Amino acid sequence: SYDKTIKGWNPDTGKEDRTLTGHTDSVLCVAVVVTANRKCVVGGCNDSTIKVWNFGTGKEERTLEGHSGSVFAVAVTPDGKHIVSGSDDNTMKVWTLDTGKVERVLEGHTGYVRAVLLTSDGKHIVSGSYDNTVKVWNLETGREVRTLEGHTSSVLAVAVSPDAKLIVSGCNDDIIKVWNLDTAKAERTLEGHSLFLCAVAVSLDMKHIVTSSGDNTVKVWNWDTGKEERTLAGHSGYVRAVTVTPDGKHVVSGSKDTTIKVWNLNTGMEERTLEGHTKFV
């Protein structure tokens, strides 16, 4: 949150479990590491640092320093060994989680790197930038594999299909595009939001795309047809973050109105509001 904290909530009760503190400025992005040997939380901050906390104890493990601008995006490799970060210094960095050291710097974007994700096979990084492009990178070598061009404004969000074949991107021009990773061609364009896209997500069963926007809404789209199925309205501020639960039953959204909402994906009904942050989520 912009209140400089990260909060953990019990999904069954809606009760706050833990608050992680330590950042000195707004927390802009969060990723979670869950492996057989480790459970930790990674937060990227407006102060250009990344912090790692042990989620079990709530204690800060280390601070990663190296970016010269705000850290807008963090992602963790499927094996939990590396962190990838994107910043308004126009670069991405690949860090070793255990040591906090930078392994490589990825350069190629000419604008802020606003979104970063890993493909499910752990082979590629996908990034979205203020330079209007989506780029795909080889994680092992750090080399740019391809550039997806077609948006007319800043790319603010990216998601990758579970089979690592398609990329979904959301743009400042209110447009969502679905790209074929192999051909770098846009297969579909989704329109329906009235303001900029903030976040995009794909359900693990690949039945739905979920998006959030500056128009204060969350939308659910049919993956196969690209048709809008429903709009989730209830936030009173723009919706900065959205995800789909692993079982595909719920959507979770975070907003400028300082709340987190849990929605039934199939009905669009709001099931719970989580309150506790003092600034926008």
C-alpha cells in the first residue's frame, strides 16, 4: 500500500494476519514466494529498493538496492530462486534471492518498466513499458527475444497464460490485447473499460481474463470469445491490482479507496471487503 506497509489476510475469515513494515515510501508491488523450503514476501518500493520478508515470522530478511528509480514491478521465478524487478529507470534486474545480488541487468525499453512477469515454465520474462511495447526476454541469458508492438500508449499491465503461449497486456489507452508469444502477433483486442488499465490476470483454467481499471471497475472476459461477461462494481477509487484465486472461484482486487474486495467470479457478487490500509492499495 501507499501507507508503506504490506498486509497479509486470512482468506477464510477476512481477518488481517500480519503487517510487514520497513519501507520508507509507498509500496508499489508485491510478489509471494512459496516453495518447500521458503515462504517469503517481496515488496518493491517508490524509494527504489526491494525488501524480502519471512512471511512466517514477519521479519525482514534483506534489502536489495541497485535501481535508480521507483520499483514498479516484482516477480519471482517458479523455482523461487530469483527475483525480477522493473523500474522507472527503464531497466529490469534479475536478483538471486538467497544472496540479494544482481545477476544481470536487462536493458532495451526506452520508457519506465511498469509490469514484469515470468512464464510458467520459468524460461521467459515478459515486460510492459511506458514506451508502448511488450518485450519478451530469455531469463537465462538476459537477451531480448521479441518485441510486441501495437499499443498506442503506455503498457501498464501484463499477464501470461498458464500454458505460456499467450500474453495479455493492458494499456493506458483503455485497450487490452491478447498476443501469441511465438508469432508476436495480436490475436484479439478487448474493449470495454472507459479509462486506463491498471492490472490484468488470467485464470489457471484459462476460461477467463480479469482486468481492472481507472474507471473503478473490474471486468471478467471470456477467454475463448473475448466477450465481456460481467462488470464488478463496488470500489470508489481506481482499481490498481487484481488477481484470480488458484481455484478459479474468486477475484481479489485492491483499490485507491484503500480497500481490498473479494468477488465471486461466476456471479460477480462482492463477498467480502478487507479494510486496514490507510492509503490506497
